[in-house]
Amino acid sequence: QKSIAVIGAGLAGLASAIRLRSQGHNVSVFEANDYPGGKLTAFTEQGYRFDMGPSLFTMPHFVEDLFKVANKSVKDYFEYHQKSIVCNYFYEDGTRFSAYADKNKFATEASRTFNVNKKAIIGYLNKSKRKYDLTASLFLEKSLHKLSTYLSTDTLNAILKINTLDLNTSLNEYNANVFSDERLVQFFNRFATYNGSSPYQTPGIMSMIPHLEQHYGTFFPKGGMHSITMSLYQLAKDIGVVFNFDTKVEEIITNKRQVTGIKANGAIVNADIVVSNSDVVPTYRQLLKKHKAPEKVLQQPRSSSALIFYWGITKEFEELDLHNIFFSKDYRTEFDQIFNKNTVYDDPTVYINITSKEEPNDAPEGCENWFVMINVPSNKGQDWDEIIEYSRKNILTKLTRLLDVNLESLIAYESILEPRTIESRTQSYQGALYGAASNNKFAAFLRHPNFKNSIKNLYFCGGSVHPGGGIPLCLLSGKIVADLIQKNN
Ligand code: FAD
């Protein structure tokens, strides 16, 4: 039985704490905020409840696993249901497309809307599945930085079939090769944003992401996304994980290339093992100042960030569902602005999430709680006040046009989250949503490993390290860390 200090109560911190406690260790979590969940939190104002960060829930089995390893019944903590429509899409030319979860229905609808052979859609999704099946165990479920990973048959199989992974074309090139309808290419290009990358730069292997949505489905947790955080927090407490809130860790203490504890609020807390769920950049720059930082890894370009308007809207919109996308007229220019010019496009793709569609109590009667988000570059000191004002105007113009309503007059409540506040609330370097971007084929190998060879008993989890950002991968990073600790102790 070891004493383990986890720095941060983000999803990966909670997942590793639950797994390590289930292995029998004494686990204490140190969290700078006065609440758990990091990016996955929520607030309520004037009768409108908003999930602040993630809104799309896929692969719920990774959450369920945590209850299983802790020997608890999921049903006592967490409920969710599958969505039959994944997302409603709106195009500038007036096209509307509902992406169904059912593969056959999806293909029928896509074939009708985009004038494409249904078989081509099914073929695309089948190929997407093959890519996922070939690579998941190598890239997502194990440490990429252990020799044993490369000696497994799964890995050899992936390497033998490397040509089928489309690593040498961009996602956009890959999609444009398969489909001629630009709207359909834009639809499949969008999946690059699931890890904060550009479809014009991220490799074609990312075409595996639609498979995850199509095969595993998308879900809505009862009580909203925040209940993922709160149920895991409750589970962790129930099995004996100790939480220290309002406790910002200032240093990871080491002696002879081995961790001995942490320093928080000026006091030293001894620990046999330290797991950092803090973004890897501040972990090195602030907590490990005496150690040499892996500069090449830390300097990888960040994924995109987000600008979100939380709007209380005094009307109900029948044509909208839980997830809605209003595409920009020119995706290439939009991503060029974000990733190459470090600014925003004047016709941004707008995502609207409305949880009151699922949970009527999330908004007053006759009203809706709109989470309105656009992709923006990570924070490199841009004039965000100006960008926010400009984007607000452009978003309102676009939605007013596409929904044929004077939207501004319907906004009864507003608050904003943007790269600076994402960074200050969660320590995420440059306010990036998913750590480093996956804008080149080596990105997976340039993410920081979940351990550090030169400092014994120090481990890393969360969206900025292997295997990457987003809820499922963060939860997997917690599993990889717990598995490594079990093996090493
Ligand atoms: P984080 O959430 O980054 O939390 C880290 C925690 O560590 C924080 O609580 C922080 O306070 C704490 N901490 C850091 N340093 C210290 C320190 N020195 N001492 C003490 N505590 C410290 N993912 C999806 O899957 N689907 C989505 O739809 C989606 N949409 C998103 C939308 C937005 C607006 C945002 C912001 C993110 C979105 N994501 C989405 C990404 C997802 O939220 C993240 O990948 C995931 O929640 C990150 O979890 P994490 O474990 O890395 O920790």
C-alpha cells in the first residue's frame, strides 16, 4: 500500500484516483479550485443551467469501467441514454441534415441529402472502423513509450497495414478523394475538431473518429454532462479517496531522482507516488522547476481553444436538438485563420448545445439554455476583447440569417468563457482544449508519456499527455497510469 498524491481533480485525476484506490493505495487529491471536474463543470444563473465544458458524450463504457473496478453498481451513481439523432447540421446554402445514430438510417439520409451512393457512405464507415480496430490498442490503450507495446501482435498488425491508415494524406484530402459533394466533405472534415485540429493538416487516420460516433453512439447523462464529474467524485469519496480543495500544488518534491511528495499552501506532504493531472506544460514550468524540461514536447503547437457564449434564450426552437452545427461557408479559410493566422474567421462554424431539450428544468418554461461555441486559436496574447466582440456580432448575424429570427432580442442572460479564462480556471496551457494539436502524423509520438524515466514514481495523466484530450482519452490516461503503477509496485 503506497501513499499517492494526485495533482488535480480533472476527469483523468478522478479516474486515476478511483483506480489506484481500488488497488488498495492511500490516495489524496489536491485541487486548486473549490470544485472537482476541471473543464467539466457547470453553473446555474437566472434559472438557466449550463454545462460549461464538454457537451458531447461518447464511449460511456470508459465511465462505467470505473464503477466496475471500484466494485460499485453504476446505476446507483450514473444514468445516461443514447441519442437517436447525433447532431443537426445547417449549411449556408439552406441544406439541413440530421445525422442519425443508426448506421443504415444515417447512410440513407446522407445519400438523399448529398446525392451520393449509400454504399459509398457505408464503405467509408466500414473503413473508419477498420482504422480504429487496427490502432486503438496501440495508440489509445497502452503507453506508446514502452518497448512491450511494440512487441505485441496488435502493434505488428498495425505496422504491417500502415498503408491503410492514411497517414500521408490530410483528412481533407482523404475525404475529398472519397466524396465529391463539398457539403459531405465538410461534414466528415469536422471530425478533426474533436481533438482540436485542422482537417487540412491532421492526417487521414482521423477518419476513424466517425466510427466512434456511429458505432458506440452518442449519449446524454441524466442531469447533464456535469453528472459525469459528480458521480465520479462521489464514487471516489465513497471508496475513500481524500480530497483537498482550494489547494494549489506549488512543487513536486524529489530526492535522488525519485519523488518524495508535493508542496501545497507552503506545507510539504509526503507521498510515495505523485500523479500529475495538471497540464504537462505548467507541471514542468511551475512544479518541476529544478528539472530539465522536454522542450520539444512542450513546444508542440497547441490544439484549438474555444469561445463560448452561454445564452438564456426566451424562445423554444423546434428545428434544434441537443447538438446543432451551423457550418461556415468556407472551412478552409476558417481553419487557416485559426491555425495559421491565430485569429477567427468572420463566418465561423457555430455549435449550439441545448441541454434543456433533454432536461426541461435546465431552462425556465418556454425558454432554452444555449451553449454557443466557436473554435478559436489557443491564447498567444491576441486581443481577445476585440475578438469576442467581433465574433459575437458575426455569430448573431449568422444565426439570425439561418434561423430567421431576431436572436439578440431573445437573449435574457449571457456569460462568456474564452481561452484566457479556460487557462486561468484549469491551468491548461494557452487555454487549449485538448493539449497539443494532432496537426501532423507524428503528434501521437510527441505527446508526453504517462511516466518519466528520469524521475521515479512520477506519473502524468490528462488531456495534455498520452493518449490525448477529450473525455474518453482522458479516462484512458487514468487507466494507463494505474496499470503502470500496478506493474511497477
Ligand atoms: P482538466 O479538466 O484540464 O483539469 C485539470 C485540473 O487540475 C483542474 O481542475 C485544475 O484546477 C487542476 N490543477 C492544475 N494544476 C494544479 C495544481 N498545480 N494544483 C492543484 N490543482 C491543479 N471533450 C469531449 O470529450 N467532448 C466534448 O464535447 C468536449 N468539449 C469541450 C468543450 C470545452 C469548452 C472544453 C474546455 C473542453 C472540451 N472537451 C471535450 C475536452 C475535455 O473537457 C477535456 O479533454 C477533459 O475534460 C480534460 O480533463 P483533464 O483530466 O485533462 O483535466
